[in-house]
Amino acid sequence: APGHAKHHLVWLDEESGGKLNRAYYLSTAPEFFPVIVKALREAELNYDEDVDVRCIIEKPFGVDLESARELQRVVEHVFREQQVYRIDHYLGKETVQNVMAFRFANFMFEPVWNRNYIDHIQITAAEDIGIGSRAGYYDASGALRDLVQNHMLQLLTLVCMEPPASFEADKVRDEKVKVLESITPPTPEEVRRDTVRAQYTSGVEGGEEVHGYLDEDGVPEDSRTETYAALRLEVHNWRWAGVPIFLRTGKRLTRKVTEIAVQLKPVPHLAFQSHGSVGVQPNQLVLTMQPNEGVSLSLGAKIPGSSMRIRPVNMEFLYGSAFMSQSPEAYERLILDAMRGEATLFTRDDEVIAQWSIIDPILKAWAADDMPLHTYPSGSAGPEAADELIAPRRWRGL
Ligand code: BG6
């Protein structure tokens, strides 16, 4: 009850001998977000002239473009944007922040970080787990809302953004929004051509037989919810025009791996072809978020011996061996940042709306059900249709 909360805050202030900043953390079922926000205003707990008042909002921020706009209208009626901290826990991960460190603290990658040298980018967020006991949430959500709209689009913006002038919240977020706004929301034909959805069937995961999605507890037997999504997007700007960016995510895949792979173009001329250098591959730079956190760069190297034969080798940096200290949990970092009033790692209003603008047409086309819902066995690398989506290129092995 708001009256009670107010009373309690006054009591806490008295106990601590001074007035404390307030941070309200909304980690409830999403239908209560607007209810709580309105109640905070009714109790006049949304602003205090002596201290900072902040509102942290968990995901999901809306379930589509319209509901996100609606929630935003409620929130902005009660709080100023500077008071609002929308959580995307991927931004709290050290390895995700390292994408910016890697790009903007090193000079050597920037000259090749564009359409002249990069062939394509693939972003993977594969999970081995199923939906566990979350059918109630997941069946209404699906992979596109659960992971692509938020976490994967965040990864995409960090790889594609221009260097910000500083790490200050709005400077970074301005650049991210520009990337999102350069992705044209797909037309229904583009959705049919550039997206794949699928659902897992039974199979073997970690040596054990596991159920298909439709046999999971709480999932309706005729559910059309996707547990896998693959997309081809393009950022229409000078840096990225013509570079396809492929995203894929799914439950019950071969293993858990979150990574961004940047594949460079092939060398323009290969001098040793006649000597049977079958192993020459374009350079690939892989930023691994989890589980083997690090960065690796594939290079062509000569196989020892009397002929000029080449094969790819890896140059690797691993967090585990380079830094002995343990990384803080994503949530530790984010909650601390919210308490300190540091908003760089939170999603701004225009950012979340831009993310939904890209996803909304896909949701609508999928809901109209005029494209196939493929299947893939649990424990596999996903549906074959996703291989066709990326062809003639290939997904990295899981
Ligand atoms: C959550 C999704 O946001 O992210 C889950 O709701 C998913 O379905 C999880 O499993 C993945 O997060 P992480 O940190 O394990 O990669």
C-alpha cells in the first residue's frame, strides 16, 4: 500500500539520521508495472526535492510496439526519463561491455570495422536448457520477444555503433539509437524471406532424453510459439550498407554459447593456390560472451612442412587466464549502477521503442501464421531452414 510505503521510507530516513535516495525496483509480473508506477505517483513518492528518486524496471518493457508505447506513456507521466532505469541484464555482463572496450580502446580494428572489409556478422545466443517451469511466461512470449528484442539487439548495437564522444549515458545511448533506427522494419515479404522460426521436438540433451516443447508442462498441445528464431538484418548507413547481420537464438540447442562473430572478406588474391592450400579461410573475429569468455581471431598459418599449405589457427584471449579476479554478476553491477545514478548500461525510452519497431512487424507476420513453423530436435544446432537463411555463408558450429 502506497501510504504504508511512504511511512516506511520516513521511518528509514529517521533511523539513518538523514534523508536517503529512493530506488524503486519493479521486478513483478509486467501487468503490475503501470499499476505500481501510478500508485507511486498517487502517494507522491515519485519525486522528492531533497534526494534522488529512481525507478528500475525489469523486462519485459511491453509485449509489442503498442504496449511498450502505452507503458512508456504511463511511466513518463510519473517520472522524468533521467529517473528511469530499464534493465537488460546483458548490458551488465562484463563481456558485453568488453565489446565497447575492444572496439574503442584498440586502434587496429577500427580501420577494418566496416563494409569494405567485413563480409557479415553472426550473433548467436544458443541455450541448451528448455523452458523449465516457465511455460506460463514463455508460451506467451517466444524466442523473438524473450531474447531477440532485447539482448540480441543490444549486442548488435554495440558491434555496429559509432564511437561515442564519452562513456556518459546519453552519449552512448544516442549512438545505439542511431544504429537501431538505421534498421528498416521489415515488410511482410522481407519477414518471409529473412526470418525463420522453429520449435524444438524431443531429442537428447546432455546424454538424456528430453521432451519436445509441446510436451512440456503447461504448454498447450497446439502451441505455435517459437523456441528458435533466426533473422537477417541490415543496418542502412555508410558504415554497414550491404553487410548482412544474422541473429539466431534458441532453447534446447547443442550447448550454451553467446557470441558475436565478425567475418572478414576473403583476401583479394591467393598466391599459393596451386600448392593446394585448401585450408585458407577468411579471418574471423569472435567475441565470446559465455561460457568461454574471451576474444579469438582466426588467422591463416603455414602448416609445417616442405609445401606451402595453409590452415586456420586461433589467436586467443581468455578472461579466465588474463584476469585472475572474478567478474561481478550482471545484476550486481546493474543494481549498483542504478543506486549510483549511472544510466549508461540501461535502455533509454527511445531505444526500447526502436527495438520494438524492428520486432513488431515480425511478430505480426508470424502471428498471421502464413509462414512455416519449423521444428528441430532437442540437442541439435537448429532447423535446416536457418542454414538456408544464411546460405551461401554458414553458421559457426555450436
Ligand atoms: C532471459 C530470458 O532474459 O535471459 C531467458 O528470459 C534466458 O529465457 C536468459 O534463458 C538468458 O540469460 P543468460 O544470462 O543465461 O544468457
